[in-house]
Amino acid sequence: MNIQRWIARRQAQWQELDILLQRSEQKGIKALTAKEIGTLASLYRSVAADLARANTNQIGQTIVQELQALTTRAYSQVYRGSRRQELREVLDFYRWKLPQVLRETWAYTTIAFALFMVGALIAWWFAWQDASFMSLVVPQSMIEKVRDRNQLWMGSIIGTEPFAASSIAINNLSVAFRMVGGGILAGLWTIYALFYNGILIGAVATLVGQNGLAYPFWAFVFPHGSLELPAIFIAGGAGLLIARGLLFPGRYRRRDALRIYGVQAAQLVMGIVPMLLIAGAIEGFFSPQEVIPSPIKYLAGTGLFILLILYILRRDRARGELQTSTGNL
């Protein structure tokens, strides 16, 4: 390879990249047009190849160092812009797209909630009709603590808040992911999980109600349950979406239906993860604290639930105005 001829042929592109980088470094990547950003990325790949060739052919150290500096600067600009764009897309998803998906799939979330409530009501009915039913669902140690000592079990969290919060969040995420994944089994596991969890909550609620502990029990549940339970219903709805694509593809081919409904289910999963992490932190650090009055806990839970509803109803005004103006044309 004729080194001097190769340098002369490639130097114009190196200089062009340097000029673009200077503008980007001084004024930010937004100072470049879309075409210039594309050119910068293309030149970065080209110069990176030149650096590899220079190293392979043992071209002078000065040239190698200049190319290294150039590629390092280009890498920083190209991928910093990419990371910013990715961050912007994530923020836009949680600000606008997720509420839209939650509204679009509300029917599936409602069905999940109904399955849970059917289980809870059945447990409530049988627990009042047959005292032996309780022992089939609720651990005996919990029954004895509530019935015989008239105590709740949440005090065990005190003193282990960080560990408890992380354990609770991991457990809730595991339950939610199993509900979503259960959709691939024609939704049978999702339906079972929702129904069983409803039975469990219904039995526990009946147990504390029968022993005069309903008020402090729900004071404990309200703060984190205002996010945790809706997240579980949303996860159940996501599993039912997958089952819908598998069993009832409608006008789509089954493969296309699974892809369409699977994307929505994945978006719902992205939504419930932060909800369950926040709920876990609240259940570990806030809900069990006896120094916090019960009315404050009820108020906190109600406030969080109202904020969740307002978030789901949140709409992108700019897009809404664009759709309205388009519809009026």
C-alpha cells in the first residue's frame, strides 16, 4: 500500500469529520442537520476502519494517534446523541404511550379484576359458612395469631425494612411475570393465578373482619395496595392479551395476532415494573409503621390511587390537537 497516496485520498474525509465534530462539540448535536448527523455517523465508521488499517499496516504513530483521537471524539458524539434519544423515547413512553396502552387494554384489565373478585367473594362466602374453610387457604400460624391473640402479622417487617421491601418487590414481580407468561398456556395459568390470589385475599380479609381487625388491616394494605393490586390486574390483562392472540386471532394470522397483542403485553409489563417497585418500597418502609396514624395511611393510599387514575387518563394534548385538526380537514 502506498501510504502517502492513501493518506492524501483519505485526509479530506478526516477533515470533514473534524469540522462536523467541532460544531457538535461547541453547540451540541442539535446544531447539525439530520443529513449532517447521518454524514457524521457514516464518517465515524469510515475513520474507524481507517484506524484499523493504519494499525495493521504500521503507519506512522502520528497518524494513528490522530485517527484515535478523531474516532474517540466521534464515538462520544454519535453514541451520546443515541443515548439521549433513547432516554427521550423512554420518557415519552411513560409520559404518553403507556397511559394510551392502558386505556386501549382496559377491557382485559377489567376481566382480570373480575376474576380476582370472583375468587375473593367465593372465599368470603365459604369462610362465613364453614369455619374449616379458612384453614384450607390461610396458614395456621396466621389464623392463630389473628384469632387467638387478636394481632396482625405486619410487625415482623419493622427493623428489616430494606430486606423486606426488596423481597416484597421481587415476589410481586415474580407473580406478575407468571401471570403474563401464563397467557401462552391459553391463559389458563393467568386465570388460575388471578382466581387463586382472589381466594387468598378474600379469606384473609374475612379472617381479620371476623376478629375485629379489619380497620388496621386495610390501613396497612391501602398505601401499597393502591398500586400493587392494579399492577397485578394489569399483568393479568397482559396475559389475557397473549391468550387472545393465541386463541382468537380474528382477522389476523395467528402469528401476526401474537405479535400485535404481544407488543401490547410487553408495554404493559414495562408499566407495572415501576409500579411494583414503588409498592414494594411503600410496603416495606411505610405501611407497617405503627407510628403513622391509620387515617394517614388511608389518605395516602387513596391519593396514590387517584394519581394512578389521573395518569391513565393523561393524554398527549399535542397529538390530540393534531388529530382533531386533521379530522376537521
